[in-house]
Amino acid sequence: MGNALRFLYSNCCKPTAAGDSDSLGPHGVSSATVGVSALAHDLFHFENTSQVPEGLSKHVKSSKKAQANWYRKLVDAWKEAKPPPRTPEEAARLVIQTLKRHQKADVEGLLTFYGLPLPHTLVEVVAQPPTSLPHGVQYEMHTLPVDAKAVADGDTVTVYVSTADPRESSTVPANIHAAAVRRSEARSRRNYEEADALHKQIIDAGYRMLSFQNEEVLAKKYRIRLRGIDAPESAMPYGKEAKMELTKVLQGKSLRVLIYGEDRYGRCVGDIYCNGIFVQELMLKKGLAWHYSAYDKRPELETWEKEARAKRVGLWASKNPEKPWDWRKDRREAN
């Protein structure tokens, strides 16, 4: 078996304790491993035993012989994939592509068995990061990796930019530079009380000391409002799902952000690109945001929303979902 499958089997699919039986997924492993690791576990098991997982027949109509043929093909496809699937979307695409000639119901049943995305929910992101700054961009920033806790909801994230960045270096107040140096000295003396007090001074000024590549980095804080979309508020249907999706996309990643201005709350309004993906496109196509047409007239955003509506994915599973700007207005008026 390929190293990718062996790694996932040994690290993600360890046997579940008997006391955890309530959290088992339909294929008999912990619900925390449903998805990529569970599929890898079963492919590893199949290559060693030629046995398909128990319970699969409850989700598909084909015979055990046909199921074995699927797994044989999936084992080969997984080995040949470079790189191997790492996300539920990648694993789902491998299954769909490998079994595309088989019955749709069986393919969807197999995906459901592993908790993987169904074909109609998969998103193809097509927009490419611009090679030059588009009209209206005031400046561009490249952030340090994003912390999961920095994602406030489906359209707002807090980011940090190193003050070593040429645009930032000339604007750092002298007292903040001095506080960063003094904090480092205090930490070397193990005077953590003084170091914490200095860090509070740095934070209050809109900066923070962050660990990056085994070094302490002084970074400037920015709150980013994703331009052109409006995600459900946290208390609305699909609000939690929108936040989770944005967190999954951004967590641990360094971002390219094109800033167009500020909103009335002092947030920078910008387009975010993450590993070559235009984040607003992804959120719209997954049905986790509206095109905020009152503030952004880009036709492609309107098209991406219409695609999600037509597929009835995400919040569009409801016939008439409440718009977040109406939701906010109603609550302001109620107060």
C-alpha cells in the first residue's frame, strides 16, 4: 500500500475505544475520522484482506463483487494520485472520477457512506489571482498564517502583516519598536511579568508579537471584510457553516489581500486569495454567502450566486432564505 494510505491508517484511523461507540460513523470508525481518513483506512484494509467494509450494502445497490471491483480501482487511483487526496473535496473527486461509469446512485451512496461531498455540492474555482493590481485597489498585503480563532464569521477575518514588509516598516511607531526590543530582553531575563506588560502595550497599539518560523515577529493587525459578499450572521441559518468553511479555507494559510478601502466599522474591504483560490468565489459557489450587490456590481459574483441557487446548495436549500442585511435591519429596529 502507498505511503499516503499507510500514514492515514496509522495516524487517523486508530481503533476506537469501546466507550466511544456512540460516536461511530456508519462504517464503524469514529465520527471524527469520517471522510478522507476513513476511506484511506478501508482501502488499506481492502488491499490486505480483499474485504469491503461492513454496512456499505445499506447505502448502495450493487453486489459485494461489484463493490470489491470499486475498491480495487480506488486503491490504484489513490496510489497514482500526486499528491494524494487530503481534503473531503479531493477524495470525493477521486471517487467520482474513478467510478464515473458506474450507477449514479451507487457513487452517491459510497460518498454518503464516508460523509464525503456529493457531486452537485462540489465547487470548481476558476478565477485566477490577478497578475497586476485591478482598478480601485489602494494597496496589497501579504499576511502571516491565519489563526482559526481569527475568523469572526463567513465574511470577516483578522490578519497580521509582518512589520518587515516594506509598506509596514516605515509606519511602525518608534515606541512600539522599542517595546518589542525591551520585551525580547525581558523574556531573555525570564521577567515574564515585564514582558507581558510590554506586549499589552504593543497589542493596544494594534500590533502583536507572533511566532513565525521559530522567530518572534512584530506584526500589524488588520480586520478584513470580504468585498462583494455578505455571509449569514452567526445566529442565522448557515451562519455557523459559513464561518466553519471560511476557517477551513484560511486556517494556517498566508493570504494575498487586495484592499479597496474601509467600511464604516474601520475594517479593510478587500479581495482575498488563498493558495491561488479566490475566496469570495468559493463562498458564493458553496451557497454560504450572498452577492452583496448594493456595494459590488461585479457580474461574476452575481453569476456564482446564481449557480449556487440553481444547485440549491448551502443556504439555497431553503426556498426563500432571509438576507443578512434584512436580518440586521429588523434587529436594529427592534432595539
